Amino acid sequence: MATSARPVALITGASAGIGAALAREAANDGHDLVLVARRREPMEALAAELKSTGAQITVILINNAGLGDTGRFDQENSERILSMLQVNIIALTELTRLVLPQMVARKRGKVMLLASLAAFQPGPGMAVYYATKSYVLSFGRAIGHELRGTGVTITTLCPGATTSEFANSKLALPSRRMMTMSESDGGPAVTAAW
């Protein structure tokens, strides 16, 4: 990506769902983007779409962005549990740690962490997922407090159940009203003010 005066947003899980919606919002708000996800084709399609906004786009492919699972904890697959912890906690923490020093040195920057309404309660049947989202919320609050006065802000987004590929996976979320991602889904676009 060429050097630009535009701010750059690194968005993980950008191939679909909330990540893709946030990428659209950031591009429309004048950000250049670094898109990270586990599937190349939908991410490249999104990159092509967003280039029309004038944003410079860099596409990065990684495996396992944003994981959840269902089942009784003692019967869950241990590899799936470790993958959830790696993606939802370790990778999020490490990426945040990698970008913050440069932001603090510049005295400006914004970090958005994606938690969930799950962060506010225990989740029988999804214990590890709910616990990882509690970590994200607590982590975001703590570092947001630590960074007061530095010019760097931390926003933790806590959406409820959302119509997305994540929700349509084997998670078997209870049938209830779910938020949608875009007007094409029949609802308001996901927006973020940060």
C-alpha cells in the first residue's frame, strides 16, 4: 500500500458479516483498508467493491478469524476450544499490542474490538465463546482507561445475535429476532461511530 494521508483501518474477519460491514463503513469514512479473513474470494470481491470509494486496499489471508462453538464444555472438541481461545483472545490481544505503540507515538489512533452481548453474561452451551467475549470487553475497557490522554481511543462493539455466516454455521443459535447487516437484508446497515 502506498503512503497516504488517509487513516488506515485493519479489519479482521472482513470476508463477510460484521467485518465486511465495518470495512464498508471505514472506506466510506475515508479510510484506507487492510482486510484480513480466512477466505480469499469474498475478501477480494469486497476489496474490488471498496476500491471504487478511492480507498487503497491490502488483502491479507489468515485462517480462523472469529470462532464460536456450541455444546457442553466437557464434551467439546479440545482443538476447537484452543482455536477459539487463539483467535478470539490471543490474536486479538497480539494485534492490538502490535498497533498501539505506533498510535501512541503519533498521539492519535482508534482501535475497535468486537465483543458481543455475550460478554455481559455466562453462556451455558457456549461457555468458552461467552468467556472469550467477556475477555474482549474487559480488555477493551482496561486499555481504554490506560490510554486516556494519549490521543488513542478504544471502542468495544457489543452486537447481539446478528444474521451472518457466523450465525448460520453450526452454532444453532436460538431462534429469536436477529440484527441484520445491510439494507439488502431488510434492516439498517451496521454503523459504528468511533
